Amino acid sequence: MTAGGRLGEIEVLSHKVEREVSRRDRAAARAYSGECAPAPPACSENREGSGAATPQAGAGGSPPTRQDSDSSSSLGVMVCGHGSRDPRAIAEFNAFAAKVRAALPDHPVDWGYLEFARPVIRDGLDRLRAAGVRQVLAVPGMLFAAGHTKNDIPSVLRTYEAEHPEMTIRYGRDLAIDTRMVRAAGERIAEALAAAPECPGAEPTHPHQTLLMVVGRGTSDPDANSDVAKMMRLLWEGFGFGWGETAYSGVTFPLVEPALEHAARLGYRRIIVFPYFLFTGVLVQRIYDHTDRVAARHPDIEFVKAPYLNDHPLVLATIVDRVAEILDGRNLMNCQLCKYRELVLGFEAERGLAQRSHHHHVEGVGLLGSAAAPAEQPGHHHHEHGHHKHDHADEHGHGHVHGHADPADHHHHDPGHHHPYPHADHPWGPSSLAVKTV
């Protein structure tokens, strides 16, 4: 079968997955649908010695062409996850990756984690190689593109490819801003609203009396942070809520609790808190805990905690389409706002920096509470200590999550590993965790 035929197969599968959404959910999804403007072409250059694969080129640097993929029997798919020490997060990602495998039955599909869990990415690549795969289509199972997507995963893939010259690895893009992702997020918010109890005798809360708070992971990459803000705006405008705000679980500002305190003063009867996360974990639970604390201080406001995305069928359809994009050469990474390539306001010093991975030392570290997990010492892994603050974001973040002072998803680093985040001392950022929120 030709690559064009395989592409058609994948596109059909993508549509099939999308049709699995129930008739009711599809009707709701149409309220959030719309046509996106054409994305800019992907960057095809790669700075020498950067250690990061380019989005449109293969991990070895050659542009993907359909002729390169004509050997159907040697083609396989690798889903690259972030990893977590929370076994619930790993179980959810495993279940999601298994659904990707089921959606692409004609080719081997495997997965692995960047850190904190097994199998690591190279374990999944080993299994594909043992199955006879020689051409790998690798996709990041992450929402937005920052350090993990731009630096860490490409470093693992390039290293593996260099060690196994018989392998060709082509790297896809993040889930990004996509109408399907907006619709999936909208349905999670709609689920929360439908489940929220109305006070007996009280008038139903009108959307104009509702504030939406979308919470992203937070990263030191301003492009990824702005994507969270764009997602919030699309949801805010789609529902017609009275107001919308964006917050982050770490690294950048505003963090959840100060952002919610600010929102509580704006006079809305209801605040919906939506963690824009793929899977559960310590950070999602912390977002809900922060929400409960602020709600206790403002009993006159209804706080609604929406569920995260998880394995929503439209998320699955989007990642299947990311595989199709690699074959079709439609890998539309947004390099025009990349701080490593362009002069981004406030981040000018990072233009041209080598893009290197900093996660090799935590590949395969055990789950939280397991014998394989390293012992934690009180205070040792708090990531609001002032030297540098990064992100462990599933889907984005240059480096590591800081500012959510819990050892469960983090590890300690030499401060010289990363370029410092320029706003680490922002009063609504990670430094706010060191003092009582007002």
C-alpha cells in the first residue's frame, strides 16, 4: 500500500473515532466548532548542535516524503508521554495509548514516558524495532509545545536514532490549538455545569453571571502559556460566559489561588474552574484543593470544578490526525513564536540557545510510593525555591514544574541546568506559595 493510501486510512480512522462521540455530545460540540485559519508552514531548519529534532524534518534531519514510507510493513507509531509518579496518571495514559493502538490497527503502536515511569520512550522504541519497524512516526502526547516537546523528547529520539542507524524516526507536533480540542474541553465544562446542583428556590445562574477559569500547567515558554490563554478565550466566547480568566499550576503567573482570589472579587455568582490537563495527577488535585480553599473563604459564590480532558474521543481523534500529518507533510509547528528562533519580548536572551534535554537522570524513576521511587526529604523537592522555576508539563514546559511544592511530580536540579525564567519572582507566580495568599 502507498503512503497516500495509508494516509487515507488514518484519516478515515480519525473520522471514525470522532463519530464515536454520542449524538447528544456531537450536537453540543457543534456549538464550539468552526474553521481555523491556515497554520503557518513548519520550520525546516535545525540549528547545528541543538539536540532537538525539527518538527517537519525527521529526527535524522531529512524531510518526510511519501516515498520514504512506501514500506508499509516497517511503519510504526510511537506515542511519547511525559510520565508521572502518580499511578493513576500512568494508568490513564496507558489506557489512552491503548486506544490509539486500537484506532491504528494496521501498524504497530507503542508508547513510553520521558520520566518518572516505565516504560521509558526508548523501551517503546525497542519493542517497535523488535517487531520489525524501521520507520517510526513519533507523536508527543502533550497539549502544547514547550521544553518537553521542543527539547527533551526530540533529544531522546535523536539519540536512539543515532544508536540504531537502521531506524528512521519522524516527529510530529503537539495537540495544540485545534477545534476538536476546543470541543472536547467544551464538553467537559458542559458536563460539570450539568452536574452542578442548583440551590432550591434560587434562580438558575445565567451564563452572563458565570466566570470561567482555565488552568494550564505553566511553563517558562511564553508561546505555550499564551496557547492556554487562547484556549480560554475560545471557550469563554463559545459559551458566552460573563468573564474569563487564565491561571497556571506553576512556573509562571498567575498561580491558581491568587487568580481565584482575584476572580472572586469581580462579582460573579458562579466560577467554573477547568484544569486544561490531559490526565490526572498531583497537579490536578492541587488545583481542586486550591479551589476548595478559596470557595471556603467566599461561601456566597458557587465554585464548579470541571473534569480534565482524559481520553475524550475528540482528543483521540486529534492525536490520530497528528500521525496522519507526519505522513502528509502537514506538520505545522508554530516556529514563528519560538523563543529559541525569534526575539520574543522578555525572552530575547534565549534566542539561539542550544536546545538540550535535562531529563535523562529521571528516566524510569519509580512511581510515587513504590520501592523504586527515590526517598523524598522534607523541603528537598519544593520547586518554589528561588533559583529557577520550570515546568514538568505533560504537554508543555521548558524544563520542570516549579511552584507546586510537592515531590510527587518533581525532581531536584542543579540551577545551572536551565536558563532562568525571567519572572520567577512575580508576586502572583511561584513566589506567592512562600507566603499566605491574600
